[in-house]
Amino acid sequence: MDTALLVGYFASICSVTSFVPQVWKVIKTGDTAAISARMYALTVVGFALWTAFGILRTEWPIILTNSICFCLSGYILIRKIRAHMQR
């Protein structure tokens, strides 16, 4: 395995890990008041586009990282929208 691929996988681990505490907090408390729906909407779109890019280029670190981050940020966005609609 070459160095660039190792860096890519390590970056993937860091990126995914950065979203886990926020998702865990939302799961545990249900509190999304401090979360920006616009920022998460843009983030979800960005992760979807990066995933598509990775698929088109067959770059597994990009595909794996961004598809997982898409799911995590999408979950937060859905919870934010649901909380807003229940008000």
C-alpha cells in the first residue's frame, strides 16, 4: 500500500470521527437547537458530490469517507428539520 493511500485512509478516519460526537449528542439528547440547518444542508450536498466524484474516479478513500459522512450529516439534518417542523 503506498503512502498516499495510507494518508487517504487516515484522513477518512479523522473526517468520519469528527462527526460522531455530534451525531451521538443528537441521538442521546435530541437537541438540535444550536445546529444550523443551512450549514448541514450544504454539508450533505457537498458529501454527496464528493461521493459521486470518488465513484467516478474509483477512489475508495474518497468514496468511503464521504458516503459515511453523508449518512452522518444527513441524519443530523433530518433530525434538525423534524425538530423545526414540530414547533
